[in-house]
Amino acid sequence: MTAAGALYRGHVLHRRLRPCVHTLRYRVLHVLVDIDRLDVLARGLRLFAHNRFGLFAFHDRDYGAGDGTPLRSHVEGLMQAAGIVPDGGVIHLLTMPRMLGYAFNPLSTWFCHGRDGALRAIIYEVSNTFGERHNYVMAVEPGAREVRQTSPKRFHVSPFLPMDMAYAFRVAPPGERLAIGIAVSDAQGPVLSAIHTARRQDMTDATLLRAAIAFPLVTFKVTAGIHWEALKLWLKRVPLFRKPARPATRFTSGS
């Protein structure tokens, strides 16, 4: 890993428990980038671009409000609104890059550090297929090696899940490996669990090229996979829930 970015190659496993058992597992490719050093990262690589077309690319407008607000201003504004005081420390974003101009990220995760290097907050930026985004903003307990956080559900993601639910997050922050687990529960108990596990690689033109070969059109496959799995759930007669209005606020503060 360079100071500016790294690759994370891994898998996502989903397991639904009710009203029927449904499991899926797929490969994913993410990048972890220092949002203040994206231009430095792009200048050092031929196969990674910042705010322009490339085999792999990162576009600022794919995150936050999508209105051109600088990424640091966006993140620090969310932290302050949630009562977390930023001090200018490093902010890393774990996300799927654009590949040949296309990407859809159901979840992008911001790791917000203090100047002392300690992880201060995690922001889970969730996107749905209706073009909407919402942020779950949570402080991190000092010294925590494994982060555990909870939040009520406030944002519609799947028509097969109602809104009266809660999330429990369990995170091993990015290092040589990473793990992000999310359990979704209702009043009767767990309904769905998802876990993303991955290993880190240096981000170089050689590793980017190998990733393009190993994960061909991976960003297209994520979107296609969401619709394919939705069809299978529909065929299993899993109940559908009407999409509610989007949240009145741009974030939810968890604990």
C-alpha cells in the first residue's frame, strides 16, 4: 500500500434467515484512498484516474451530495452535525472505483482519523438503486481494535425489507485485511446478515491490470446481481414493501 491508496480484493456474503433462507456470495474489488491525495495517486498511475475517464477511476461527484462539495468538507460537515469534532486528520474512503466509466456502490465506508492517527468515526454511505444516498455517522470508542456500532434503519434500500429495523455493525478496520459485518434485525430478531472480507494489495499499474483481468466488469456485475437476486426473492414469494419518502435529513447518528 502507498500512503495514498491500496486495493482490497475480497468477497461479500449475504444470508437471509426469514421468511425464507437465501444466500449469495460474490467477489468484489475495492480501493482504499486518502481523499486528500487522490491527485497524487492518479499522477503516479496510468490505469487509475481522478475525475476523468480511465480503466479505473474515482469521481468526486459519486459521493456525498454529488454537487461538487469538496469531499473533506462533506465528511467533516457530517461529523460536526453528529457531534463529532474533526481535527484535520486523515480520511480514508473504502469504495468500488469506476471501471470503464461505471460504478454503483451499495456501501462506501469512510474511516475518519484524528491527527494522532486514532480512528475517530466511521461513516457508512448507503446508496440505493433509485439514485438516493444516506449516511450513518458514528463515533468510534477510543482504542477499539474491533468496532461495534448500532443504528436504527432510516433509509430504504431493498423492497424486500421494511423500515422498522435496526443495523448492528462489526468492523475490523482496513489493514492487511479488513472485515465489515452488518446484521439487520426486526422486533423478532435477526433477518439478514452481510459480511465483506478482503485482503490488501499495493495499488500499482501491475496490480490494477491484474485486478481488471480477475474482476472483469465487476462494477456492472454488482448492479446486475442486485436485480437477479431480487428476482429470485420474488419467485420465493418474499413480501414486498412500498418505498417510503427519502429521509428528511442527510444522515442518521448511531452509537
